[in-house]
Amino acid sequence: MDGDAEPARHVASRSEPARVEIGLNAAIVAVIDDEPVALVIRNETENGGSDGLPFGPFSPVVHRTLESGLRTWVEEQTGLGLGYVEQLYTFGDRGRHAEPGDAAPHVVSIGYLALTETGHARDLAHGSWRSWYQYFPWEDWRKGKPDILATEIEPRLRQWAQAPTSRSTPVRPVPREDRARICFGLDGGAWDEEKVLDRFELLYEAGLVEEARRDGREAAAVWGTLPRLGTPMKFDHRRILATAIGRVRAKIKYRPVIFELMPDVFTLFELQKTVEAILGPHLHKQNFRRLVESAGLVEPTGDVKTQTGGRPAKLFRFRREVVLERPAPGVRVKAVRV
């Protein structure tokens, strides 16, 4: 359920008409100083403070389209005018923390992914940029496998997978052990950087993230004291952000959306650091450069950048013609995992 405050609750009556509200949520992504960041609005009046994505209700009277409504809310809340925007997913759950008999309006949240270039990202009137790895620390493989996986997440996932299930647990077609292996690469399984949402959903189901405890999930009550696995967000906003991260990680491989995050001119090293920031793992420098140049994604400007701390580096720009030349002009990189 999404909104700035908990709605008033009353006992539902079968004679009452169903009420539905449409909420618009924006996962706005940029890369600042080689760090992938998301724009969050922090509510300090809530207990301990609470991070959330920019959001607001859709008004068919005020807003001509869903996307125009989203752009209006984001600009009002942050002062940021959005560039690239695409619809992510419609989140129609009654609400993970809805109470029995809750008859408040059912909120259907429509999530959007927005990308903005670093220069525009710095022009922010309200809100804050936060590294998305603050919310998903297990996703950052740039310096090798994150310690939090081996020390905190994997042992608890194994324990949860082997525990007996209660009668209230939904029947899943794939056993817990196999789902943990597929999502987190356990027992020699491969780590798929695109499965960001799958991993977060599994941690929620296992009761290992704060949102599960806050929502009163049965699995969370089993654990007692738990370490903080990333910063929680209000309502389902971390779930929406996970969906956005998985989408952009997948999309840069077959569409040139990475250049929506780049300035007009850049060095190949700056482009590589941006791709690494988004995907998580380290990339082989020479292989990356050969891939980008041979794919015709960039072209030299003829100028160089001297403020590199070393030899002057050639400056490049995105070749927009590549979109017409090839059906899937993405950055098909291969990660180097430590």
C-alpha cells in the first residue's frame, strides 16, 4: 500500500462498493561519482525516519495521462524535471501490512523507472540521492563477493530452507533450497545480477528484512534479533526499487539506455565505471573497450580530457545512429567475478 500516511481504517462491509486509488511511484536513477543512486524522500516525522520514493495519487481530472501525473508529482516534490521514463510494473497487492477487515481504499501502485544524467541529478531542490547499495548491499560485487552474503544471508537462508513449513505457508512449485540456489547462487549456482527483485522477495518471504517484521509476517517472528539487511523503505518502496534495478541491469544489455546516465561527452573509462556501478561486478578494461568500440556505440569527438590524473584520455559521444542500424544496440558485457 502506498501513500504519505496510513489511511483511516474501518471494518469492511460486503455492501460497501470497492474503492480503488491509483498511486504513481518513481524510481529515479542516476550515477554520481561512480555510485548508482536513487532519489528518495525522507519523512523525519515517522518513527526513526523513513525513506521512500517520490510518489503521489493519479487524478484523472488534473492529469492528462499517468506519465504526466508522475512527472508533475516528481517536479513538485523534488524540483527535478524527468527525462527518460518507462513504466515498470503495476503493484496491485492489497498491501503486505493490511489488517484484517481493512476497508481503506485499495491502492494500485504503478511504478516507473526514470534515468537522469549526472549534471541534471545535481540540480535537486528537495529529496536526497542515496546509493541503491544502501538498500541492497548484497548486490554490490565491484570489490568481490559482498561479506554480508557469507556472514549473514546465506547461513540464514539455508536454515530457513531446511525448516518445516507451516500450514499457512503458500505452496510453491520450486522447493526453498532450489529457489535460494537460483536466486543467490548457493552451492555453486550462478549469480544472475538481474534477479534483484527475486532476491529481495525471497529475503522477505524468509522474514529476513525489516519490511517482513514490520508487516507482521510469520516468518519474521521466528528469528528474534536480526542484523539489518539494508536500509528499509516505507510501504513497498524497496520492492519497487528492486524491480527498477533489475530492469535497468537487464535493459542496458540490449538497449543503449546507459547513455541516458552519461553526459554528452565522456571517456571510455567513465563509461565503464558507470556500467560497473549499475551491474555490480568489475569489468575487464580492454574487453570492455573493444566491445563498445566494435559495437559502434560511441564515436570519438577529436578532443581529449586532461584532468584524468594521468595521460590525456580521448573523449567520446554516443552514436545515436546505432539505434537505426541494429535491433538490440546494448552493452553486452561479461562480468569478472572475484
